[in-house]
Amino acid sequence: MVCENNGLIEKLSKKLLECEEELEFRKSDLQSWTEALGELSEIKNAFTTKTDLNGKTILDIGTDCVKPLYIALKFNPNKIVGINEKLPDFASDLKTESRLFTNTEIRFHNCSFFDDETFKSILKQEKIDRFDFILLSKTLHHLRTGECIAERRNRKHKKNGKCPEDEKCCIYEFDAQRVFEDLLRYGERVIVYEFYDSTIEDDDKMRGRGGYFTKNEWNETFKEIRGKYIVKFVTPQEFSLDQKKPKQIDSILRKVDTICFYVESRTKR
């Protein structure tokens, strides 16, 4: 009898654990949807002041697969292509079911923006040479390509005077000039929505390319692109970045932890 009771308790415990795991999974999905809606409310003015984007195309780099649906419902663009190295489990269902209530073609691909061969294959498959908009929502800090700069934040990072080359703790330098040149090669307007706080661990850190920006990194980034490109802020204030506004940027960075701006080439292609 005791053995039977122990067996029942073990089964119930296992079932309870499975239910708890399922609940956490559903809570995570719900959080993704609610966060994406809140973020879009800040991003929307970076697309256009018009009520729709008929005929326009959007590349969503590091897509959460949720904002594309919200964007399709609000702006009605022609096509949204989302790429991510690890798509959410619901990506396939969302792509299929979105056809029931939006005319926008939504497509998702497992691909890194750094995977040049696969990315060009996707462009060929989607029959797109260049997008009207590129969206990077909390993704710009993943486009790190330079040398490891982790010792700037943690003096203990270097061991015996050398970087341990352990990508779990390494953080690559962000090369703004190279990144925006690459992005503008594939899009007319690059929209950036970014959260930053170097004191918080980056949960989706992917090798050395993770690590939220510091305020100093932002200042260096805007110093590099100011004057070279058309840069316009959307939130927390609307203004164009030019040589006369560096102090305004520093003031904003000290007051908020999210910003939204867009970048365009000064010469139209």
C-alpha cells in the first residue's frame, strides 16, 4: 500500500511540474505579446506619418515575430520579412494564421544578419533587393563585430594580461560606421528601438555580440554617424541630430533607458 501511494505521489509531482513549466511558457509568450505592443507604440512614428504603408517592404532583424503582426494590422505594408538566429516556437503558426486577417505577407527565416550567404539567398527567395524599412528592436547591441572590450566594464576580465576569449563573458566592440553602412545597403531607412543598461545582464546575449550599450557607447555611436547620415529621434523627443545637438543627446541618455531613432543615407539610391 505504501509503495502504491509513493507511486501516485511521484506521478502527481511529475504532472504538477509539467503544469508549472507549461504555465511559465505561456506567461513568457504573453509577456512577449504585451511588450511588443508597448514597444510598437513608441516605434510607429519612425515608419511614417501616413495611415498605411501600402506597397512597402520591411526587414525585421532579430524579430520577435510579434511586432510584424501588429505592424501588418496597423500599417498594411506589402511584405514583412523577419530574420532571427533562433525563431520563437510560435513563428510558423503565426505566419500561417496571419493570412486569415491581414493582406500583408509575413515571412520568417532562421538567419543571422552576419550570415551573408544565407541572407542573400533569402533576398533572392523573397524577390527583394532592398527594403523600404529595416527594423532593429532591442537588437542593435547584438551587431557587435569588433575586439573584446569587456575589461572596460570588469577589470578582472583579463587574466594574466590577456582576454580569456570566453564568449560567455566577452563583449565585442560596436563599430557604428560599419554596421550602419551594411544596414543601409539593404534598406532605405533603418529604425532603431533600443533598451540600454550595462548593469543588467543581457538575457538573450549571443556570444560576444551581446551586452547592452553603455551611455559612452551611445555617445561614440552618435558621434560617428552625426553628419554622415540623416538621423532623426522619435522618442523620447522628436528632433534631428546634427552638429549642434550633442549636449541634447547626453542629457537624454542620462534621463531614459530606451530610445528610438532612424537613420537614412544622405544620397538616395
